[in-house]
Amino acid sequence: MLSFECDYNNGAHPLVLAHLLETNEDLQPGYGEDCYTQSAANKIRRFCGTPNADVYFLAGGTQTNVVVLSAILQPFEGAVSAKTGHIHAHEAGALENAGFKVLDVPSHQGKIDPKELNALFAAFYADANREHMVFPGAVYLSHPTEYGTLYSKAELEQISILCKQYDARLFLDGARLGYALASKNTDLTIADICRLCDVFYIGGTKVGALCGEAVVFPNGTMPKHFPNHVKKLCAMLAKGRLIGAQFDALFTDDLYLKLGRQAIETAELLKKILHEKEYSFFLETDTNQQFVILENENMQKLSESVRFGYWEPYDATHTVVRFATSWSTTFEQLKQLEDVL
């Protein structure tokens, strides 16, 4: 069975596993005080060009979104998200369960339109009853978005300006950041993200690690007592080295960027194959996620040989599905997919 259903359907890159094995017998302090976690944090600082950044490691994406947003928001504030944003659509109300409202705005292929964001802020602060309402205290973006699309440098700059104007924190979900940075059609760099965002994270779970996300506060903006907040939310690992060692490997010899490029190169071939086989695209992206429209009967037949992601109904007889490549996708697997198609 071929699998293109997601970008976390494999374990970890062999070099990540090797580093875990190599360091396994070394006795180290817990809770992220080990030398491998500290090494990983320093490598990420160099990668970002932010020597004074605070770097903290967490286990997974939903956990990271809840931990970070609940740390940077006041109890009476909420987070603005695209309607298709992960915190709004696919986290089972995790942020609301932590006591924070998600304020949704329209989604444009997964992205927030700066003009509509400005309208939301302006309407809120023009409302004489705003003291009785949930303040828009943060803006949540994902890059790439849930639809595989990318923010441009200009778009992120506009959103960052609005956040500063209205005293809201800007948080970028980088669960697939490696694939955004490797895209051939992006003008947004890691340096731009560090300059424009208050906090973001570098995803490991979907880019070569067994698990783990690296939270980066690039400009010394980490909330006071952030580790205590992490502990309160049951998100602090005693064996912090489990994640630290993985990122130590991912940020050695540019492995993280190499894995991103592998996913993009295979995604480009995937698009070529889908075009040659005359499949209809719902959304063709510059990252590792591609969305096509399948006739329902053909979808059922294809599912007998290939795993792909269900996305949404298209009409009464067609469905939108997602094909995703990853750091582990091979050209041989794509050749097999071509034969099946």
C-alpha cells in the first residue's frame, strides 16, 4: 500500500535515530538541562541569526499551540485565526478548553487577508462595548497553511504592522516550516520570520523527527516564568533530551533544510505526474501538499492501492483529497504511484 496521506506517516530520519542511540547511555540532567538540548538551542539560534533568542522544546503541534497562546494571552483575550486554521478547525477545541476564544476570520486558501484583519481590529476598537468583549490579543498564522499555501514577505509585514498597531502578539505555527523554507517560490526567509513575529515554532514531527517542536521567541519576548507555565499544562518532559537530541541532529550539517528540499523535489514530480494523468487540481501549491478532485467511485478504487487524505466534498459526486510528500518520500514511490494512476 502506497501512502501519500500525510507528512508524518514515517518514523524518524536515520541520522536522528542514530543520534538518539549514540547519546542513549550518557547520563544527563532532566527537563531540558542536558547538553544535547542546549546544543540544539544554540544551533537554532545560529540558524535563525538571533543569538539572544529563547528556544524551548515541546512534544507536538497542538500542545505547542495551546501552551504558547495561553502563555502570551491575557485571560480576557482571544486568538485571531483563519477559519481553516488548525486551532480553529482541527484541534478539537483545545485552545477553548484552556479558556481562550478563537476569533475566526475568512480563509483565503488557508491565509488571512491583511485587509480583513485590519477590519476586525478596527471594528473591535470602534465598538463602545469592547470592554465586555474578548480582546483580539494574538494573531495565529500557519506557514505553510493547512492548504499548503505560503505567506509572502509583504503579507507577513502587513500583518506584523497591524499586530504592533493594535498591541496583539503575532504567533506563527511552523509545523511544516521546513517545507516552506525549501519552497522554490517563496520570498519569506527565516530571518524575516524572526524579525516580524513575536514567537514561532520550527516543526520536527513532520520534518524528520519522531516528535517535537522547537518554540522560538526571537526577540527576548518569552513570557516571564514560561517553564512554569509549561509545567502547569503538563507539557514538560522529564527526559527533555528526547526532543533536544533530535533537534541537535536535525540542525547539524543543514539536515533540516535538506529534508525540506527532498519533500519539495518529490512534490514537484508529484504535480507533474498528476498533470500528465489529467487529474483536476482543487489547489496546486508550492509546498508538499497537493489537492485534487476525484470522482467518488474512482476515489474508492484508488484507495485500495493508495492512501491519501480526505479533505472535503466538492459536489454530490466528487471529493477533494490531499496528496502529501514528505522528507521520506522517494522517487521510486512516485514511480509506483504513477503506475497505479
